[in-house]
Amino acid sequence: MLIIALTLGSFVGLVLGLTGAGGGILAVPALTLGLGWSMTQASPIALLAVACAAAIGSIDGIRRGMVRIRAALLMSLTGILAAPFGMSLAQALPEQWLINIFAMVMLIVAVRLFRNASNNSSGDDLLTDSRSDTWKINAKTGRISWNATSILTVGLIGMVSGVMTGLLGVGGGFIIVPALLRYSNITIHGIIATSLMVIALISAGAVIAAMAQGNVSMSIQAWIFIVASAAGMLIGRRLAEQIPRVYLQRIFAIGITFVSIILLYKNV
């Protein structure tokens, strides 16, 4: 089982590094299908692994000057405040419901990723059909033009991500990246770097809340999974620069579709 934890952790970290955000959605299925854990047992460990891996990626993004730090902090704040609500909801819902919700979310993400990757092979706007000017970068200053609408939009993105983080034990990148592509004119590389910082902070906040509630059970398998995820992130970040994003999105979409079908099948 230790070898399985090592392999699965490395894979999750690798995908998180390659896609910049979406790999976190595979962490819970990796633990439930690969190690036989329940959703409630797997969620906090998956979040801790994702938080560590995303932190490594976000530090790299900050070093390169790609992270929109103020926006990331605002999203993280609202996300951390909303995450306990999602965790409480997860504790109240039956395990079967959680698995079905998780699988359906994966299918929705997969369809959106594959459709937009097919419609745009340039790799710049893979996750959206059009971009609004709700939240714009000032061409002269290079900074975000903040106003009431942009603040509300960024805060809501973080809040929704926080609820999903607490409910399903995912990093929330599958919400943050499409939303930022939809409502801002930030480059894809800046969005990914910013998303990783938000994922790291919200996931860490959710883990701390879970620990306070006594819902985190650490084991040797859990630690191996976490460390392997961090190592996989480092490798994935290097490989991502050499592989066209359109191919990464298509492969990832096919992969999470396959995993979601397995989850639904085993839950019947």
C-alpha cells in the first residue's frame, strides 16, 4: 500500500504541476479508489497534499512575478471563511451523495475543458469562450483596475471555491481558472500562478479547520502521498513548459472523465 500511495501522490502532483490547477480534483479519487478510503477520510489528506504541492508552484510563480498577490489574498480570505460551511455540509450528507456530487462535478469540468480545448488550439484561452472586462489589467500600470464590481467578483470566486474545497476536498482550481479567464484579461500563465497561491491558502485553511474538528487522521500512507505530491509538482512545473497546453487539457479531460465514470459505477 505504501508503493500505491507513493505512485498516486506522484501522479496527482504531476498533473497539478502540468495543468496548473486541475490536478487537485484527482486527489480524492486517488485515495478513495486507490487506497480504499472514505470520502470524509480522504478529503483532508487530499487537501493537505494539494496545499503543499500548490504552495511549491505558487512560490515559483511569485519568484517569476506572475502572481496577482492582492487578488489571490482576497480570494483566499473569502474562500477560507466559506470552507467550514462546505465541510459542515460534507459531514451532514451521506457518503453516497458526496461521491455522486463529486463524480458529476468531474464530468462537468471534463466536458468544459475538452470543448474549449477543441475550439481553441492556441493554448491561451482554453477554458473560456469569451473574456469580459469585469476585472482588467491597466495597460499603463500593469496593475489590476480595482472597483466595486471587480472586488465583488473576485470575492465571490474565492467564496465558491472555498465551499467546494470544504465540501469535496478539492483545491478549487477548476473553479478559479475558468472564472479568471472569463472575468479578467490576465494571461493564462498569470492566472495559473495566482490560482496555485489561492489553492494553497484555501486548502491550508480548510485543513486547519478539519484538524480543529478532529477530522484529520494522519498515517504513513498519508505522509507518503503528501510528500510524493510535492515532488510530482516540481516535475510537472518543469514539463509543463515543454508540452502544448491544448494537449494537456485534452488528456486531463479524458482522464477525469474516466475516473468519474469509475466513481459512479462503484457507487451504484
